[in-house]
Amino acid sequence: FDLPADGTVSVPLFLGVAGAFSAVPHALLERVGGAAVTLSDGRVLVVGGKSGTALVGPALYEHATGAVTAVVGPAPLLSSPAVVALDSGRALVAGGYDASGQPTDEVWLYGGGAFSKQSFVLPIKVAAAQAAFFPGKKRALVVGGFTGAASPRTATASVAVLSFEQATATLEAPAGALLQPRAEATATLLTGIT
């Protein structure tokens, strides 16, 4: 999501049926440094980012009606978090830059229309990482990201494994680390691989 210099907001939405992009202008979606994920019920959860210099809260977009609503209650106020859809309409939000521009180790779960901050945290403070979910194992990976403040930013080769059954986050052994530090990359689930 980008804010052009003229201040107009246009969130591009790809419509697969039409095979084209369409703009979804809405003040709740106005942000830079945010992330979006499609939930299992088809709604899109938009999390993180800034509007101007202020961090903005999460919002839900419902394609069928075009409605955009704010998620109320405690919620992550972060820029550049890792976000991934989980099972049963849930989503994971991990890391990101806090209001002071420092990476955080926070872990949030979205489900049932609300966020809950988890009692466990990432093993390192990181922003601009990526995440993937393994549904059969009830685990998520958070990989790479930046460990420093905005300038200079240092990329990490870390791989964190979050287990939802034990409510823990552990840093993988060096053998499980990325081959080289990465940030602002993409992680995804390869189905059929255990």
C-alpha cells in the first residue's frame, strides 16, 4: 500500500475473475509499511503500517460488500510486521517496528474478530520478516528481517519456529538458519512437504 505525494489513497485489489486490478479507496486502508492476508472466510485482514507519521490499527476488507471496518480492542500498532493466515479464520502477526522505530518481538493472534497479544515472544526483535504456516503441525515460521533501527538496518539469517500447541517460539539451530541474511523477502508454504 503506498501513499502518493498528492495524498490520494488507492489500494490496488486484483480481481481474479476479471483478471484486472481495481482501486479500493478507503481511509482505514491508508498506510505504508502494512501487510494484508486473506482469511479462510474470504475477508482480508490489513495490519500494520503508517499513515503519515502515525501507526495505524488493523482493518478488515470484505470483498463481497466492499465494506472496510476497523478491528476494535487491543491490537498491534506496528509497521512492517510479518503476517500469515492460520487455520479457522485466524492470523498471526509477528515482529515489526514499534512507535519509536525499533524492531519488536511481539506475537499477536487474530481470531473471532479480535486480537490477543501472546505471552510468548519471538527469540529476537525483528521487523520486515516473512512468515509461513504449517497447518498440520500447528506451527509457523518467521524468517529473516531487520534487527536494527531504521538506519542502518541489519538483515538477519534467523528462523523462528512458533508452536501454537505449546505456546512457544524458539530460534532454530544454526543448521536451520537461512543461508544468508534476508529481509523483505517472501515465505510461503509448499504443500505436500513435511
